[in-house]
Amino acid sequence: MPRREGNHVTELFHSMNGFYLLATIMLVVTMLGIFLGVPRRKVATPPLDVKALFAEKLQLLVQARDAGQLTDDGFSQAAAELKQQTLDAGFLDTSLGSSSRHAKLLALVLVLVITTGFYIWKGQYRQLAEWTQAQAQLQEFGQRALLGQGEQLSEHEVDLFALGLRTKLASSGDDAVGWFVLGRIWFSQGRVDDAIDAFDKALQLTPERPNLLISFAQALLTRGAEEDVQRAAGMLGSLMEKDPTNTDALAMLALIAQQRGDIKEARAAWELLATQIPKDDPRYASVQQQLAALDEQAKPQPAVDLLPAVRVHLTIPATVAQLYPQATVFVFAKAAEGPPMPLAVQKLAMFSGEQTIELTNQMRMTPQFGLKEAGTVVISARISKTGSSNPDPTDPSVSAKPLQLGADWQDVTLTF
């Protein structure tokens, strides 16, 4: 997966290779321990009677002393040495070699058991089994998912299908259909960034495939960053030039225009779409609802008071700005108690230093509820790394204490 491309599959390969390598090493070590750890068999020698041998040698010393060949002191010293030698020979423990061999084998077995237990705990056997199944059933999954042959894939089978596709693409990355299908799977699973990366791969291989452009634009609009919206609009516009009857592209262009506040362009797109869809098509009712919403939006709205309003003195240190040079800054007010939707919001490009941002009652998101109706609000600022208005838990943010609004301007200071 671009950015995270191939991480899961690469880790799986490494885990498999690591397991096989370690298992082989452990097997070799175990065999060496068995064959080399066993002492070589020694030539058997008849057992000696230690006491009889001692008595025989002592008698010879006595005879040598009596014959005058040894002095009394020499005899005593020789007898003492003979006694010590006999004691050492009689008390040798021949079981040491066997105990050492058993200890070695026990240690090797313990290492093997611990290693195997560790790999089982890490789930490598399960991953290996899933990877093998994904490879074996890749063609079957493709027929069921793409051709509708057989039962619909379960959630687990979809995961296996994606794993099999990703593994195949890791070795043959020039498969545009494979990247497109993988992107569709990831998009259905909510992995929007991964889906966009996969669609981008497919687009490089097949730049003019209509269904790819539609899916790619849908993913870009879901992520919602300004540059994503612009890129999606460009794709859809190019598609409409070649196929003016493409209703999916026309509907998304209408939504883009509506999101940008271009009511005239949005109305024209919805009205054109209404002429291209049969009235018994379920989408026709949705188009009529969009046109009715535009009519309501076009009606004159009652004047809204500017106040209450807040001046937000926001400071972003240079060190923070350097970390997110392409980020977008959102400054907004939310009701301290009430709906989570912002009551007023300002969107700015990343900056370094201090800026003053105004939030007023006229910036209300709905006619019924704004700063005036909320009374007490919480002023916050968020640095969006992707430029999306959807909150991301990893985005840096800062908030002030709840503020009781009055009839005039009030000031709030925020610093990242």
C-alpha cells in the first residue's frame, strides 16, 4: 500500500521466513545436541577390586621396608600416598557424563518449547494459514465478488481476498484491475487513504477507465480536503466531456457545486440529471429532494444579528508550523451544552505567529441555532493534517474554557 504499501504482506513474509529459519536452526541444533552431546562409547575394562589392589601394593611396601630397601619414614610416606591414590580411584563418579548429556538435551528442548510458544502467542501460525488460504482461493474469491458466481463473500473472506490481491500485486504491480478492486475493498472497509493510494496506482496504468474515475472521485470527496475536492472535480469534468450522459459523474459534480455554495451550478447539474434518469428510478426522488433543498436555500433569509461575536487571538509557534506546513487550521465555536456541530467556523491556511480570527452570530450553520441561541460556548482550534473538516484524533488541537457570551464582542486567547 503506498505509504503503508506492502507493510502487512512484507511483515507476513518476514514472519514466515523468520519462523522457517528459526525452526530449521532449532532442528539442526537439536540434532547436534543429540549426536554430539552423547559421550563416545569407551572400551570396557574389567572392574578392579580396589581393596585387594591396595592390600597387594601395601604388602610390597612392607617387604621393601623389612628388606632394608625403605626407611621407616620412606615407608610411611609411600603408604600415605598409596592410600590417597586408592581413595581417589575408588570414589570416581562415572555418572557425570550421562547427567551432563541429559542437561544439554533438556536445555535444547526448553529452548524449542519456548520459541514455539512465542510464535504461537504472536499468531504466526494463524497468519500463515490465512495467507495460504488467501492464495489458494484468490480465483474463487474473484469470481464470487466480481462475477457474482456463488455466495456473497463474508467479511472475513473479503479480508482474505484483499490479502490475496495485495500479495499478488506485490510481485506483479502492473495489474490495473487488481489495484482497482483492492481500492474498492479498502474503500468499503473505511480505509479511505489506502483506497485512494490503490486507485492512484490503477489510474497510472489505465488513465481513462470511467468506473475507476468515478470510484477515485468518490474516495477523494469522502476524504474532503480542498485539494481532494479540486482533483475529484477535475476527474469528473474530464469524464463528462467524453461521456455527457454519465449520471454518476453528474451527480457528484452537482454535490461539489452545492458544497462550494454555487447554487446556480448545482441547480443546473441536478436539473440535467433529472432529465436523464427515469422517473421510476429510485435516484429520481433523491434528485427532486436536492432541487427542493436548493429552492429553500434560495429563499430570502431573515436578517441575523452580527452579535454576539468572539475575537480569537490564535498563536501557532514556528516549531509547530514547521511540523505541518501543508496543514489547514480550523477555528470554531461549539455550544458548551448542545449539539456537537460547530456554531461558527473559520478555515485558514497554516501560519506561524499570531492571528486574530472573528467568529460571529451570522456564521451560524443552521438558521435555527447560532452563538446567540447557545449562550455559553467553547472556542477551539484544530490543525488538520489532511485538510479535512472531519475531526481526526491525531490532529493537534487546543480549547479555551467555556465562555458566557454577552451582547458585545469578547476576546479569547489560544496558543498551540
